[in-house]
Amino acid sequence: MTQTAAVELQRDARQTRYEHPSRWTLTVRYLRRNKSLVLGLAIVIGLTLFTVVGSLTIDTERRAYPLAVKPKQPPSAEYPLGTDFFGRDMLAVMVRGIWQTAVIGLIAGAIGTGVGVILGFLSAYYGGAVDTVIRAITEVLLPIPAFLILVIIAGSIDRRSVTIYTMAVIVSLLAWMGPTRIMRAQVLTLKERMFINVARLSGMSNLEIVFKEILPNMLPFILASFVSGVFAGIFASFGLSVLGLGPLREPLIGNTIWFAQQQAAFFNGWWWWPLWPSLALVLIFVSLTLINVGLDELANPRVRRTE
Amino acid sequence: MRLGYLVRRIVFLLAVVWVAATIVFFIPRLSARNPIRERFAEIARSTGFAPKDLDQIIAAYEVKFGLDKPLLEQYVEYMGGVIRGDLGPSLTRYPKTVLELIFSALPWTIVLLMLTTLIAFALGNLLGALASWPRSPRFVKGLMAPLMMLQAVPAYLLGLLLIFFIAFRLKLLPMGGAYSQGVTPSLTLEFILDAARHQVLPAISLILASLGFWALGMRGMGITIQGEDYVNFAEHKGLHPRTIFTQYYVRNALLPQVTGLALAFGSVIVSGVLVEQLYGLPGLGGLLGDAILKNDYFIIYGITLFVILSIAILMFLVDLVYPLLDPRIRYESR
């Protein structure tokens, strides 16, 4: 190997690049092996393009809200996805709904993961009373189906004043226990590793160790936990909104399905009304799961061997 | 030692129920909404019945439901009620209590969720075990990817798509409802068959959504068991592959899955509630959806608490059953 490399190095500079593939080539090569990550990302990119191009070309501010177009039209050249009972253009509804769903998921994922990382670090790194309290709270809250508590919270708020953002905050209220538990376990195992001892012996402060040594090693886990958080956030907000607890003014995907159900869309033959939002949600959920499986493989090379 | 473990579990589950009940009690009281006033406002809107002494009526109702007492006293009373199994009256169907309504809805939910969970558990675990079993045909292994994708999709969405394709397009099964219109519930074979036909789509959507969870978990367990000495030993002893598969392989891989069952109750019930609401079934989900529409808060709180209580009890039961499945547990201190 080294011999040929040396020879080729003298002969042609291009060959050295072959010996040390660029970061880009390595990424591409890795992605070729990690198919679920690629497929998941491709769907997410596709949905993003759909919303971006859609909001640039369609007047979603108007057409995604009632009384904008002729109601109850099946898909046609004028309305590619049809229109609903209230006179909304389904194409505009989908563009805006996917965007709003994504916003809720991203906010909920960020809050849940953020709180989880902080609590998990505090719990694992400092131990003692802090750990006991955080662990006790997490353990007791985990078996309670968060969704039912969310139903009560969402039901206690005046439904007319619920917005996309209140929805996101409600959903993230009970989304931090899982991440806290995972982060705590990860920090606990990392803490015992040699390089942390080396860092401590070389005089690094606690904070330095946390930010310079532990945190970078946790990134894949944090990313995976964020993706699960986005998934859970969208899942919970979807559940609330199909029960009629969502921000009813907005064309959120779950709300659209709820309205379609309330108006008995299938019985009346308006199949396109609930169908597009359902398919969009299926795509969102499947893509997030694929990304998570892909990230798991990235973070956990041991999974590879079992395949 | 086992006694100590059981006591700890009971204390833990009681803590879970207590915390849940406390949350359920306090959250609505932190909000500015007044369910009774809203209820009357709604009656006024829909029927034009708007008495002048509304404030007095509301006050009388509050006395009746004990809402005029200090918060702490209400809390103690409420907790006492929860312990006695009294979840309060229903707002919209007043003489009926929440517990009565729950119990009349419960059989539907129990039948649907029990059947679907058992089928999904059995089928999923079988598929998962076969997928990790070296001798099984390739197509079983190929099933894992679609199952994983299905598991990502909420049962509600699968149910909606099933309504579209099977009930709306192919007209094979009814789109919703618990039984055909105009039929009165009775214990005749005809009625039971009719009701069962209406349960097929909800059941399929619940099974499809949870199948992947069991299959993937089982496959993971199976893969770790493959290298175990006792499996190798059984092979070298010349045991029949089927014996190895059932007695050595599945038997051991199944244990953690049973613990998973306890953890899955929560999500099973939540997705069951949503699916029932989708199909308009008269179970807990239908009751909850209806209560949300009509602002019947006491039913919402009651169902929430009831579900959390039953999850705690089910988790405890799994704790009790587990040592029967795994004899090793008995001698270990946990």
C-alpha cells in the first residue's frame, strides 16, 4: 500500500487524492451504504421544496383560509388537489399545513431535547441529590401517557386563542423525560472513559470538560434525540388536533383531517379533502423514522455488524 | 427479597397515580375557564334558553359539585373520590356519573384493544423471531423494512387510509360506526356479526401500527440470543430445529418483550382512543371525542384518570406475571 502510494505520489498528484479521499467523497460513500438516512433526508428535502416553492408561487395567506375559492371541487386543472367544504384551496392548505406542522415539530423537538440535555447532564455529572430528584421526577412522569395530560392542558385553554406556537409549547411540556433519561445514561458511560480522566488530570475545569470533551461526543445522540423529539411533537400535536383541540383557525394538517371528519368527507364523497393531509403526514412520519434509523447506524457502528 | 421489590413497585405505581391525579386536578383550575358557565352559554346559543338569574344557577351548580369550597378541601375530596372510584358527575348528561359512562363504554374498548394487542403481540413476535432465525426464508427478512415504516405511522392515519381504500373505494367494509344504523344492540348472533364487521378496519389499523414494534424488538433479541452457548449446545445435541426455535429461542427472547408489553399499554390506549374517535365507536375514545366537542370537562378528566389508573394496574400485573415466565427472577434480588 504505502509503496504504491509513494510511487503514485511521485508520478501524479491526482493519485494522492485517491489515497486520501476528500471529506465529500467519504460522505457520499457512507451515504451509499446508509440507505435509510438518504431516503429519509430525500423525503424531507422533497417536502421542504414543496412548501418553499408552494409558498412562493401560491397566495397561501389567502387561499389556505375559508371562503377563498369555490368550495367542494374535486381535483382539477384549476385546483390540482381540489377544494374543501369551507372554500379553501387544498394545495394552499397543504403548503401551509406542512410548514406549520414542521414548525410545531421543530420547536417541540428543540425544547424537549434542550431541556433533556441540560437535566441529563446535571443529573449524571453532578450526581447526588440533584440526580435523585431529577431521576425521581422523570421516572414517575414517564409511565403517564403524556398525550392524555396534553388533552387536559389543551382543553383548559380557550380554544379560540390557541396558536401554532402555544400548540408547540403545550406539546413540549411533557417531551423532556425521555431525552433526559437517554442523556443521563450517555453521560454516565462517557464520564468513566479514560479521556475524561486525562482531561481532569490535565487541569480542565468541570465546565470545560462538559463542553469540550463530553458534549462533542454526545452530538450523534443529541441529534437522534432531536429527530425523535420532532417526531413525538408532530405526533402529539396531530393527536390533539384530530380530537379538535388544535388551533382551529389554522390549516394545520391535523386540523384539516379533523374538519374533514366532522363534515363526514368520505360519506359525502369528498375523498380528496382528508386524503392529501393523511398522505403528507405518512410521508413526514416515515421520513423521520428513516432518518432516525440512519442516525442510529451512524452513532452506533455496532448495529452495522448485526445486519 | 421479592416482597421488598413488590412493595417498591406498589409505592412507585401509587406515586405515578397520585402525581397524575394531582396534575389532572390542578391544571383545569389554573385556567380561567368555567366549564359550567360555558355549558350554559352553549345551551343559550343553541336553544335560546337564557335565564336572567344565570349567575345564581351557576353558583347553585358550583355548590352542588363542591366547586365553591377552598381549593385544598376540593383537592382532598377529589383524591378521596379517586380512591373510592368516584370520578364525579357528567356535565352534559348530569344524572349520570362519569364512572357510569366509562363503564358503559368500556366493553367496546376492552374487546378491541385486547384483541388487537394480543394479535399484534403474537404475530409481531413470531415475525421478528423468524426474521432473526437463520433458517427462515428470505421473504420474512424482507418484511422487516415495510413493518418498520408501518410502525412509524399512527394508527389513526392507517385507519383513515383504510377507510379510503377499503371502505370508500372498494366498499368492502363499513366506513364507521359500531353497528349498522337502525339495529338495536342485543346479544343475538346477527348483531354480534354485524358489530364484528364494523370492528375489522379499526382492528386492522391498530394491528398494523403496532406490529413493527414487536417484530423489530423481537428480531433484536433473537440476534443476541443466536450466539448464546445454550443455543449452540442444543444444536450440537441434535435437537429438532423446531424444538430449538420454540423452546430455546422464542422462549428466551420473549421475556423482555413481556416487559415491553407493560410499557406499551400507554401508547396502545392512546392510539386506541384516537382510532375509536375516527371510526365513531362508542368506546372510551368516542366518549372522549364527544366530551371534547361538548366541553364536558368532568368526562375528560375522568377518562384521563381512569386510563392512567388502568395502566398502573396493568403494569403491576405484568410485574406479577413476569416471575412466572422467567424462573430466574425469583432468586434474584432486584
